[in-house]
Amino acid sequence: MSWGHIVSRDMLRWTQPEVSPALVPDQTYDAQGVFTGCWIPPIDESDNTLRVAYSSVKHLPFHWSTPPYPPDAAGLAIALSRDGGKTWTKSARNPILAGEPAGVKVTGFRDPYVTELPLIPYAEGKSGERGSLLYGLVSGGIQDCGPTVFLYEIRRDNPEEEWRCPGPLVDLPARFQPSKKWSGNYGVNWECANLVALQADSKVRHFLIMGAEGDVEKDHVRSYQRPVTAHSRTVRAQLWMSGRLITTPSGDGVQFQYEHGGYLDHGPYYAANSFTDPQSGRTIVYGWIPEEDLTLGAAVEKGWNGSLAVPREIFLLRIPRVVGALRSALQDISPFELSPEPDAT
């Protein structure tokens, strides 16, 4: 597993530069793969160094369905570019994280995501630290508990320093499914979890976007009569949830409390990652389309397997003056948040 490298000025036309792949598994801490990662925001406006964080894998195989998960099988590393992304070098301080938090038995630990989003009210309560911290999320789950993302504090002025873990961001039971009709099953292990804030008028809501692994298949996939010769599919779903960020009782961490959720996509779309377009301020999501129905021979013949989906914008939609739905009570539709409004008439 390596990182390829393509370049675009408009996200429509792409070219492959001379140096590709950009990151390959060539160190002890990532000898088994350079897995999914993310962009790290710059230290300040004068900082011209580009930084990415990635899952550095040193032991395979691992999977939530074959416990126990090997301790420290995947950690976290950082790579830097000082020539605008043409070439990349790995930080001399790698691995930044050798593996999951000490003493925690996990079902997975990978796919970092770094955000500048202030974790209110957590950041407000830390005198002098608001704005000086970035926050990292590493996806996974806790054995015999449920899926989660591990929260990390990162010094903005030195993201290669130790990442501090106040604790898990989410506390949900395994295979949590608040609605059999409207929401997906949140599984036992998460991948590629992103935390974003979306706004409509004066309303701001926080969202987690995640790939959920588990053994509860989508109804429309389970009921479909597939040919007996077809390949088995990996049971997973691309989901989202919205909720509140609250300070933990100890005052030293923050938790994301589930309020609403649903499918981001009902098909094979998976492993979505997001970013904010600096020109328009829109939140853009890129997802992966695996080709699990394709035989290995067909994939080898064409020379590739799987692709990126068309980029999508996600946004918060506010619809005023809704009093009912055709077939369901409004309060039963779990992806919706209901907010009473004064009678405009």
C-alpha cells in the first residue's frame, strides 16, 4: 500500500507528475504499508511546508472480525514537502504514534483526520490554548465495546510533537442502529472518520462522517438475489451522524453525543474523506468505489481496480414550514432534526 500522486488546478482535469508514488513503505514503522491519511493545516500564513499524516502499518493482517487485534500494528507518521508537493520526506520523529492508546484493546486504529475546528466547549475551557491546538481523529473501535474515534490534541506550532489523547470521542454500543428504517448500522469498527461543521443561516451543527465496518448488512443488499458465482461483499456502510460536542465529567476531554444520523450513500461508496474548499468555503467529500464484483483476472487485465467517485458537496439544509410527511411521522425520520418555529401566519 502506497500513496499515489496526481495534480489538478480545478479538480476536473488531473495529471500525474514525474514522482509517483509519493510515499512508499520503506521504513521499519511502515514496512507493511502507507495507509490512509490526511492533510495537516499549516502552522501560520508564512508556513510554506506541506504536511500530511498517514497510518504507518508495521504488522499485517489485522481485522475487527479476527480478534485479538495485534498491539501497535498501525501507528501514525508524518511526511513533509518543501517544494510544493513535488517530493516528500518522512519526519525524523516518526512514528509520531507507535500505535493505539496504552492499555486499550482495539478493533482497529488507523486513518487519521486533522481539523482546525474548535472543539467547543472543550477548547474554550483551556486557558490560552484555543487557536493554538489542532485536533486529530484516528478511527477504530474498542474491543467488546463499540466503534469510536480516538481524539488527539496537536500543537499547531509543532505538529510533529507528541499527540496527546484525552480519550475516545464517541461512546456508542456495538452495532448501534437507532432506526431499522431510516438509519444504517454503525457497526463495530470505524474507518476514515471526519469531523465537520455545517451551517444554514444562523444554525451550526457538527457532523461525523464515517465508514462503518460490521456484520449487519444493508437490507436492500441482503435481499438481492445475487448469482451463486458472485464474489462475497465486504459488509460495511458509508454513514453520517450529527450531535453535540460536550465536555466529559472529568473536564479533560470531549465527547460527541449522537442525535441524528443516516446513510451518506446507499451503494458501495465508502472511505469518504472531506475538506473545505478555500475559495468557496464549501465542504467537499471524496469517496471510493470498490469493485468487489470484479474478478482478480479482470482487474489484472485492465490494470486497475476501484476508483474515486465524483466529488460531492455536503451541506446543512433547513426546510421551513414542514408539518408532515406522506407516510411517516416526522419524529420517526431519524435523519431529520425537528425545530419548532413560531407561527408565521
